Amino acid sequence: MSLLSAFYIFLAVLLGTAAQLFLKAGTNATPVGPGLALEPRILAGVGCYAVSLIVWILALSKTPVSVAYPMVSIGFALNALLAWWLLGEAVTPMRMLGIGVIIVGVFLVARS
């Protein structure tokens, strides 16, 4: 995998992770209803997803999907860790073990 391919993949993952965190923060701040559509954090999350889609298309233009798509799993680990740090969500030892397994799997796919 080239450096540019890795950059696109990781940028898409980071943007997807940011989108999830913005959406969660938005739903924590505003009750579910019509006002949620205009909540700034919800709009930021949607924007992150839109940019992530464009970057992901660039990544797929340079990388086989069988290599690129497993890298999306890094987002699971990032989301769990950042949700713990930023949102105060619980990260249990079992969850940490699962995240470790994901990271090892992504590393093995990237080396193939």
C-alpha cells in the first residue's frame, strides 16, 4: 500500500470517527425531534461523513477494497477510546481486549 493510499484511508477513518462523535454529542445535547436536524454538532457530523465519502472514494481508487475496507475497523477502536475520553463512556477490560484484537487484525491485513 502506498503512502498516499494509507493517508486517504486513515483520513477517511478519522473523518468517520469525528462524524460519530459529533452525532453522539448532538444527540446528547438536543432531544430527538425536529430541532435535532439543525443542531450544530449533528450538522458537523453530517459534514464529516460527506467529506469522508469523498476521501474514501479517493482511497478506493488507489487501493484494493479487500485491503482498504478492513482498515475501517480502526474507527471502532478510535471511537471507543475517544468516546471514553471526550464523552465519559465506559471502556471495560473486555472492550479493550476486543479493540486489541481489531488492531492486530488490521495490522495483519495491512501486511498481506
